[in-house]
Amino acid sequence: MHLFCGDITTILSEIKSKDPELFGYINSELERQRTGLEMIPSENFTSEAVLQACGSVLTNKYSEGYSGKRYYGGNEFIDSVESLAVERAKKLFGVPHANVQPYSGSPANFEVYLALCKPGDVVMGLNLTDGGHLTHGWKTSATGLIYKSVPYHVKKDGYTDIEEARKLAIENKPKLIWVGATAYTREFPFEEFAGIADECGAYLAADISHIAGLVVGGVHKSPKDYAHVITTTTHKTLRGPRGAMIMVTERGLKKDPGLSDKIDKAVFPGMQGGPHDHIVAGIAIALLEASKPEFKEYAAQIVRNSRALAEGLMKRGQKLVTNGTDNHMVLMDLTQFGAGSGIFAQEALEASGITVNKNTIPGDPSSPFYPSGIRLGTPALTTRGMKEKEMEIIAGLICGCLGEIKKYKLPADKEQRAKYIGSFKTEISASETIAENRKKVADMASLFPLYPKMGL
Ligand code: DSN
């Protein structure tokens, strides 16, 4: 058997010779990323160092347990890798305890429930269609099926309804409250939620998956002095591999000195088996990168870009939830194009090489599958080096694409929708405006090369 430990180019060349079909798909995806504008707010481009760690020999190891306490032999170096990641996470986020083993954000959040709640306990989180995450208690998620979820909402202006959350917490006495979201464009009210959690005796968990990089970069308030537990994915603004972490704060240990142990036991053996050590190594590198001064500048530029994008869209007549943004994300309210028009916007933009995702808006007149908004984010474009000037151009391109969807309306009859959207896609692919935009997008993308060393 041929073994290798080369760089990422070598690894891809191995795939090319052994499995040309798979290689073709990976290569096409690389080309898609290179030639388009990636604007899904939860996506980013990791460094080549992170990619190398994720493709490394660490994938070969089993290491159930924790550093120094494993159920398998041969973990001398894995222990060092995991300890490095843990220590870097603790230092970067200013917390006394970090678990870097969660496979991704949803398992991480579920592990928090497992650590702190019993089935049937009351839990609270931001309602999904108001911007909350599935795992914050949505009815079709295990978190809403196993626990009694009492969601809070945003107000008409799109900001969190703190008063409603306080009232619901006092009435329902939740065991666990989540602060954090997946489609929210303003600063999270950590301090207010700490007060609410204290009033009703709940644990407060801050899910900072979207904004972890902004917190580290100093452009979003940290939850460390307010929450008891912090969860985050590692692949969004933090720009690491696809994984997650759970952290316990000093405040958490003050409320419950056994909290770290409860979290660790919930991760393993409660929910997971062997950690993905290659991903833990990628997390360690991402945390090192995020500790550098240039990451602060990166985080600040993400927000400057997001604001420039918001301005560019609003001055062209687009409606944004909360009329702007404080973070990496813009949430467009497309109800002026008709209820459920997020799908048309997503498809028209994709045909132009701009990748976004359809998303519900607060009080959405349609449904989560056919929502009336789209989410746009700047983390990936900022990684490529784009600045405010490019955001202004992109805002113009987006509005040009949206001009093409005006005449399309989501059929009220659900049976007709798939066929209608199929015809829409065919028609949009023949649009001259879309074709011109596709060229402009590719030209702009080529000015900001992505993975230039990855020669295929
Ligand atoms: N799917 C992630 C996002 O896009 O925000 C959250 O899990």
C-alpha cells in the first residue's frame, strides 16, 4: 500500500489517480468556490494548514475518552493535539473549561441539554422562524421533542423581545435558556438574558456559532461574563474545520462547580464515541490563527463589509430585517416580491454565481421550506480579501438579479410548486441579465484567488 504524508496538492493528486470520478466532483466544487461569490453567512474558507490537518494521519486513530484518560492505547500524541486545542480555546475565549470533541454544532447543543436537563424539562430559545436554530427547541428537532420548548420571539422591528422572554421565563421556569441565533443581524443581548436566567434559576447557554470569530476579534460582545455555557461551531466566522466546542465559563462554575464534568460526560460517553482527532487538530490550528493580530482586522472587516452591503442594498430599495446589521449577516425581507419568494432569489443568484440561502424572516407569511427572505453574509468574501468597494458592486449585482424574479409568484397550490420552480429555473438560465452578471461575478472572483497553491 502506498502511504503518503504530502501537502494538500499531493493528496488531491492521489485522489485523481485512484478515483477519477470522485476527483472530478471535488475539482468541480473547488472551481465553483473559486469562480463564484460565497455569501452563505455560515460558510467560510479555511486555511490550507487547516485543510492539511483534516486530511492528516490523525484520522486513523481511536481515542475515546479525554487526554490522559483514554480507552485505547497509542494516544500519546493525540493527547498532545487535544490538549493544545483545549488550551488555545480556553485562552482565546477567556474560559476555564473547553471541550473540543463535539462533531458539529447540533450534537454540541444536544450535549448541553443532556448535561443539564431531564426529558420533559422546560427549555427556552429563540423561535426558529424568528431566526433561532433548530436545536434551540424547534418542534421537529429532538430538542423540541424530548424537552418542553417554550420559544421566545423577536419584536416587529426584528430585535429580540426581551420582555416577552422574561415573562415566559418567569411563568414557565425553564431549566435551560438559549441566547444565540442562526439568522439574527444584531448584537445578542447576553446581559439581559443573564438577568432573566438569574431571575428564574435557569442555566444560560450562549450559542455563538455564527459570531465566534467576531467575539475573538473584539467586534461583538463576549458572552463569557454572562452565560454559564458557551457553544460554538468552528467553521463559520472562526474559519476552522467543520466541528464544534462547548465551553464552561467562570460564571457557570460559580453556579455549578460540577458543570465541566457534566458537559464532558454528556459529550463522551453520553452522546459521542471516538473524537475526530484530525478535526480537533484543525480546530487547534484555527484557534492559533484566530489569536493573531491579523484576525482582529479580519473580523473588523467582516462587519465593515456587512454594513457596506446593507447600505448598498437599502439604497437600491431593498428591505432588510432590522434595517441593517451589527454583524456578518444581512437578512433580506423579500415580501415585496411576494410571500415565499426566497427560493426565486436563491436560484436567480445561484445562476449568477452568487451563493446565498433562502431563509425565513420574522412573521414570515410563507413557510421554512418556501420562506420569504434570504440570508447574505460576508465572512467568506472577506477571507478572499474583498472590501467595501466590492460590497457596493455586489449589492448592485444582487439587485440586478432580483429584478429578474419580479414576475414569478409561488403557487398557492403546493402540488404545483416543484413544476413551477422547474420552469422558473429554465427561464432564468436563459436571462441575459443573469448571464451578464455571471460573467461579472467570475471576473470579480478571479481578482481574489482562492487556494492558489492547490494546483490541479
Ligand atoms: N446551518 C447553520 C447555518 O447555516 O446557520 C446552522 O446550523
